[in-house]
Amino acid sequence: MKNLGFTLPGLANFYMHGQWVALGGGLPPAGFNGRALARILCKKHGKRFAAAE
């Protein structure tokens, strides 16, 4: 099994996020995936990613 990823083929500018996107599901993976997606979007748009602890 593998992660589903954040995008779907054929849908430009569409990103999936939620508890069912990662293996195992649940809230902790959703939080980690939200951060990963934010980092991807920042890189795509040339923005610096900075997260508060």
C-alpha cells in the first residue's frame, strides 16, 4: 500500500487533504499531511515556508 498523494490526474490546482489521504488515517496523519501540503504550495508559489511550533 502507498499514500494516495495530494493531487488527482487531470485536475489542475486541485489538492486533497484529510484523514483518509495517508495510510492509517486519523487526526495525527492529517496534521502532518496538512503541513506537508502547505510546504508544497509555498514552494510552488515561491514563498518561504515557516511554521510555528
